[in-house]
Amino acid sequence: MIASAGATPWRYYENTFASSGTHARQIGNMRVTVLLFALLATVTLLSVRYVVRYEEAGPEILRNGWVIPKQDKALVKNEGGIFSLSSQDRQKKVGIYQKAERPGSGDFVRLEADMMSREIIPGEKSWNQGLFFLVQYDASGKGLKTDRMVTMIKGTREWVGYQKVFQISPETATFRVYAQLSRCTGSMQIKNIRLYPVTESSVYPWIKNMILGTWALFFLSMLRSYRIEGNFWGQIFLILCYGGILFATTIPDELRDRLMESIGLKGNMMDMIFLEAMGLKIDKIGHFLVFALFGASLVLFVPGMSFFAIGVHICMLAGGTELVQILIDSRSANVFDFYLDFFGGLAGILFVGIFSGARNRIVQKRELRDISPGINGGKLRL
């Protein structure tokens, strides 16, 4: 129970928060938590900015020359190493590719290039844009289900450098680098394409593990601060929501895709799976829903927290899980995901408030109807 009959969670929190002692403790604990979060976030961002993560471990491995498919020769031009691709047919793929052998050293490769675009209008699918990606193949020539995308571009952009480090699968025998207009219209240019082996610097793993360990302690301290008394199943539900958020937002992409496939959802080559009719990705919907459940569970099962405190905790969990992904191979932070998480949590709070308010109004009407005959007859039934 979070409130007495006839009272809404909103009124309950007003009464709870009115206690000066409770208010002072909440504010004090909140300040410490927010300061710790700000410190961790700063350290994480500084490590990304100033700590060298990868070091070049060998020479360039793109040495076989670029291939322009026969049907694309009229739409692809090579002027001094600058490739120009153009298309006005949304049913065609226009591009170039080059094969490369697996390097003899290093567990990672870095793919980089400079790109610009002019009026690229996406096609029907979410990945029908200008693409720059890497595919790994096994000895039989079968494409492996690994992280592939460096970038997808649309609209008009000036020259920008893009790069990404890919972990080499144990099964990889060869690579193929693609630059492509995938069933979209417009044009793009690409130059300075390089693929070369890299290895993690000696200091980076130590710093990364230290920061990730500190984040883990921070998330654990947040969970421990949710005091639930006398509601075992509420505690279990809240822990499952919290743990599910941490698990889903921090597992590597390859493992996530395998899990999705194991339950009948097929991952696509660019981090994809969609509800095409709605133009939404399942993982984006998941971001919103799981945080909505988390926000609702805080309201229902942790009555000692004010709505302000709940909102701050949702914000820190959403921001923290995105920052952690910067340090995890094949994952990256996404501002849009942060907004989805945060507003999902707020939606959960709002839903509980509206539902509880409507339920209590119905109860009040029934109570009024039950006592009205006694009032009309001059007697009040207690």
C-alpha cells in the first residue's frame, strides 16, 4: 500500500515530503548522489578525450584496388582518389568496394574516411541512405554477423572525417569495405579511405576497467537507496527493472543481436530490426518501455521518494547507462536514447498518477453512493 483509501500518490508524496526531517535527508542524499554522478561523468568524458585507446599495429591493408560494379560505372567517378557516387533511382544500389586479407597482427581494425553529401533523400528502409561499412567474411566467403556500420548519412553535409574500430572475429578470413548509396537519391563523395590493424594501448584497459567498476558501484548504491518495506514482490519487480536496464544497455551489440535472433527477431546488417509500419526500431521502443516500468515502480514501491527525486534518479540512470556505453566495445552513446529513456521514465510516473487518481475517484463515488440513502433518510450509516 502506498496511500490510504481515497488518497492519491500525489497527495501521499506531498504529506511525506512535508516532513522537514525527511526533506532535509532527501536533499542531503540527493546532493551527494548528483555530485558523484557529475564527477563520474566528467572522468568518463575526460578519459575518452585524453586517453589513447588504440595504437596502430601494422600497415594499411587496403591494397587490392577499388572495384566499381559494371552496372554502376556511369554513376561512379574517381578523380584523384576522390570517389563521387550519384543516383536518382531509389531502387538501385550504387557503390564501390574493396577486398582485404585479415592482418597478421592485432585484434582490431580501424576503418576511416572523409565524406560529404549533397541532397541525399533516404529510401523506404531506415538504412537506405549513404553508407560506409565493413563486412567480415569467413574462409568459405560467408558474411559474419558482426558490427558493420561506420556511418549513415543523409541530406547535405560538408567534408567530415568518420572512423570506427571493429573487433576482428576469430572466424574472419577476409574483409570487404563498402561505400554505397543504398536505394536512395542524391550524391556523396568519399576520400582518404584507410583500413589498418590497431591494438589497445597498455594503459587504456586498466583505466577503462577502473571507470566501469566505479560506475557499477554507483549504480549499486542507487539501487540500495530505494527503501522498500513490507513488499517483497514490489522489491523483486523494481530489481528486475533496474537490472534489465543495465543489462540491455551495456551488453555488446553482437551478443544482443544473437539474443534477439534466439527469440525469433532477425537483426539486420546495420543495427536494425524494426516495426517498419511505424518507422521505429524495436530497441528504441524497448528503451522507452523499460524506463516507463522503472519510473512506475519507483512511484508504486518506494513511497519515501519525492517526485523530484524520482525524476533525478531516472535522469542519472539514463545518462549513466549512455556514458558507460562509450567504454564498451561495439557500443556508443546516443543522445536520442537518453531522451527516450528519460521521457519513458516520466511517462511511467504520469501513468501511475493518472491511473491511481481515476481509481480513487471511482472508489469515492461508490462510497458516496453507499451512504447517500442513509443521508436521505435522515440517518448516516458509518
